[in-house]
Amino acid sequence: MESFLLPIVNGLGLGAVLFLVAIGLSLQIGVMRILNIANGAFFMLGAYFAVSVFGDRPLSVPQIVVAVLAACLLTGLCGAATEISVIRRLYDRPGLYPFLGTFAVLFIIQGIVILAYGQIGRSSMRSSAFNSSITLGGVNLSVYNLCLIGIATAVAAGVSLLIHRTSLGRKVTAAAVDRDMAAMLGIHVRRVYFVMLVLSAVLAGLAGSLVSPLMELNPNMAITLLIEALAVVVIGGSGSISGTFVASMIVGILQSVLIRFAPEVADVSVYIAMALIMLLRPQGLMGRRQIGVA
């Protein structure tokens, strides 16, 4: 029982973090039609902000919550500043301009982090709460991993309700289907784009703050998880909330199980899965052939 249950729960925890980064990318591709590489920088900022709030001392559960909320707020503000200063000038640019522009933003933010914190890795958040576990079927499961799974599920449900049940969601859908027609109907498309980018930055910051107790922080983490998140978007289907969630969990479980039983192929498994999906179902598991949100 332990041989399968433990890596599956650990994989779902990893999938939860992947989802929080990937859902922002998926929505931006589906709505804004740009690949925002800067999301990786927001993920990194969320981790550094969370650790910086109280420093290196052990934290209580309320302090952890405050650190995570502060990281989300600060990352959202950075996302807003980035959209206003750089990214909104790229929406109407052809071809690779948005991709290269947001890549430049990532490297700029990465450079600022190196200047502020140094190139050497920084210690993660510390708390006895991260080591607590519960026993299920004779297997000790990390409470923190279970919390990650719950948070990702709640975010998926919340984003789905936002897109499908609110006035803002209807504007987002209209802008994704035909932004020129949406503008003619009185929808402020640029404002919709702004909200989507800030929301994506907040979710990436949330992912960074939640992963900060699990790994040593370093400036290269901006790219490390971003590549896997991009693979998740391809597998699940750009613009698909449910597809992104399912793909994140599949990738998380796949990597966790393979690390335990076949570590030599664990690192490349996600890219093999992505290649197969691109060959067999180019729109992704739950994506549409046309750009949009689902």
C-alpha cells in the first residue's frame, strides 16, 4: 500500500504547485493570446517574498498564512507594474515580440533578485507544521501535501466560477473569442487583459510561496518550474481550466512515481508525454481547436 499511496499523494502535491503556475499561463494564452514567460519570474518572486516576510526564524501557522498572503499581494503588484510598463505594449505586436518581451522581463527580474539576495541559494521557510503527518492505511502522509492539494482544488473551482458564473468571466470569454467584436460591444479589452495578468501573477506568487518550504530558493527556479508548467498547458489544452488541473495532477503523479521506481526517466517523462499529446491530440486533453477559455 505504501509503495503506491505515498508517491501518489506526493505527486498530487507537486501537481498542485504546477497547476497554480500553469493555470495563469493557460488563461493568458486562451484570453490574451500571448505566452507570458514572465510568469516564471512571478513564481520566483512569490517564494522569495514569502521567506523575506519573517526572515529565517521558525514560523507559526498564522505567520505562514501572513507570509503567503503578503507574497501574493506583492507579486500581484509586481504583475500589475509589469503589465502597465511593458506587456501592454506587446499585445498587438506580431510573431515573437510578446514571447521575447516577456522573456526579457523574466531575466530583468531574475537579475534584480540576484542583486537583492545573491546568486547563492537561500534557505526556505521553516516551521514544525511542515513536518506534521497523518496515518492512512498504515502510511504516513504529509499534512502539507494534503493542504497543497486542497488549495489547488479550491483555486481551480474558484477560477472556474469566475470564468463561467460572473460578469467579468463573460467579458473574459468574449475577449478570448473575438476581442475586436468585444471592444465594439463596449468591453474594455485592455482592462480584461490587465485583470488576467494580475490574477496570473498572484497565482504564480501563491505557488512560489507554497513551494518555498519544500526547496532551497535560488534565482534559477524562475525557469525550472516554468518549463514543466508550459508542458502541462500543452498536455491539458490552453485555456482549459479543467484540462490544466487534470494534466498537472497527471504530471505530478507521473514524476513522483517514476522518481521512486524508475528515476532515470523521471526528468524526461513529462516531455515525452507532451510530445505524444502534440502528435495525437494537438489541442490537448480538454482543449479546443480554437483559442479560448473552457
